[in-house]
Amino acid sequence: YLYHQHADDINTHADRALLLDPELGASLMAKGLYYMQTHEFELAVEYFEKTLRYHPNSADAYNFLSDIYNLHLPNSMNYLRYALKGIQLDKSAVDSAATSISYLHVSNALIQNGFLNESETYIKTSLEYDSSNIFSQYVYAYIKLAQNKDFCRTKELLTEILMTDTTRLDVLQELAKVHYVLEE
């Protein structure tokens, strides 16, 4: 809610900063995030790509581009391309949670493109960087489902994840889908 309330101010200040320095990474990112907030994803892509032109090691820009091509402008090839570029960055400059998200994106993009075994390798790496990354945990459950077609095992894995944080509606929804398939 707070971001919605100040989105126009952020956009205005980012514009002012870009007038002074059109290569300023924080302002380019702010513009991209503003356009994500207003659901103008094509414009967000332009600003994140411009961020990468001037700041090619921006893990955040790669992660946001991956999000856009995964969720908002579905394009599995662009999703995979940006996700792979994101993991090529120097890991010492990025925290372990952000690195975990980068590997999650690669894993998810790989599975969307039909590479099950490679996807599992990257999701395990994601979990090595941040074992509490719930998104990686349930993507792992679905990778195992795709490999083994074992809905009962998937139900067990999702139940374990839900027990770590019973407030996670997203995990509860995933678990409900599996119960539905199992006609429970």
C-alpha cells in the first residue's frame, strides 16, 4: 500500500535524477519498478534493459526482467535468457537470498523449456544459497512431480513446506491443487 501511495513521487524524483545523470542505476531501476507497478511492462523492460546497458552486473535488473518474462509478458526463451545471464554475475557482489532467486529463475525457466534434470540441478543450487526460499522448495516439489509423476510424494513435500510457515497461502493453494488431482 505504501508503495502505491508514493509511486508518482518516486517516478517524478527518478525523472529529475535522470535529467542530471541519465545513466544513474538507482533511478533507472526506480523507473522500471514504477512501470511494473502501473502494469506497463513493456516500459519496465526498457528501463531494466537500459539499467543493464550502464550497469551490466545488476542482479536486480536481471531478476526483474526474469519476473516480467515469467509472469507478465510470458516468453520462456527471454525468461531463460535473462535468468542465465543473472547467474553469470559475480556472486560475491550479491547476497545469498538474491543469488537463490537467480538460480530459482534459471530452474523454473529450464523446466518451462523442457529441461527437467537441468532444472533440478539449479533448484538444488538455489536451495543451497537459501534453504528457506519457499518458492524454490515448492518448485523442487513440482520438478520431482514432473520427473516421477508421483502426486502422493508431491503432497508430502508440499505439506512439509506448509508446516514451516502455515501462513503461506500460495503453498496452501499448491497443496490444494494436488489434493484435487488425487480426488481427496
